[in-house]
Amino acid sequence: MSKTVEFLFDLGSPATYLAYTQLPAICEQTDSRLIYIPILLGGVFKATGNASPVTVPAKGRYMFQDLDRYAKRYGVPLKFNPHFPINTLMLMRAVTGVQLRQPERFAAFIDCLFKAIWVDGRSLDEPTTVATVLSENGFDPQEVLALSVDEEVKALLKDNTEKAVRRGVFGAPSMFVDNRLYFGQDRLDFVLEALS
């Protein structure tokens, strides 16, 4: 494989979900490797002074219309989550923990969580809902909860987030090819070009 794309992501971003649906095919098409790097979007926002587009009502409305257009173009389901914005701290710690301790289950893990949030519109702010989603998808909720409070896992997510900010990341999804930053799922054509 000649190139890699680093995908810095947080489950709570609908644009990140759309990028997530497209990047594997882009990497397959270009014989490139996809590297998933979990970050905490709230931490990035705090460090950079950025905020979610939904904090500007007109921009938020437009963003969801635009994301819907992209979902139709990509042929993937997308449902506005009525519980948005979702606090993803526990989820992203769990994602980091599964990637670290159970890498063979990582793809299935983020798959079920992205689907729960952006296809099924479930409230993953609610621990009971999270437990139900995990159980439905063959994960042990207690085991996942233990990963999310593991000190090494917490430190790794914090480190990923701080490194991302130092590299110029201000939101998600962010992708790096040849150490060049591409921000937003609407920049995937540039990612493809860089990988080709």
C-alpha cells in the first residue's frame, strides 16, 4: 500500500458519519490504508475556540439539509438525531478502549454506534440505551463501561485530541494524507486525489 489516510473522528458528528461511510471504498480504490484516530470533538472545540455549526441556527438548518443531500448522493441512510448534540465523552473513551484492547472488534463496534446515532436516531447520552445497543450488537456493556473508565484509555483519547489540535485540527471529520489536513466530508474528493 502506497499511502495512508488518517481519519480523526468523533461519533457525535453527522459529517464524520458520512465520511466514515465513504473512506473505506476510497482507500480500497486507491490501494491505501485507513487509520482510525478517535478524538474528542468537545476537547478540540474547547482548545480551538470552535463550536458546532448548530450554535448558529440558520447555519445549523443549512448544514443538516446539506448533509441530507450528501447522504442521498452517497446512497447511505442518514437521520437527524433528535437527541443531537450528544455528549460523546464516554462513547469515545469506549471506542478508544476497544481499538486498543480488542482491535479485531473495532470495526463492528464503531459500526453499531454510528448506526445507532445517525441511522436509528437513538439517544446515546442515556447509559441504558447505550447498554441496549451494545447488547443488541454482541458487546458486553459492563466490559465496554470498564474500558471507558480505564486510565490508560482515558489518557490515550486525551493525547489523541491534544496531538490533533497541535496538528491544526479544529473539527471533525479531519483527515491527513501526507501530513496535509483535509477537513469535512465534503472534501473527500481532495482526499481521493491525494491518495491517487
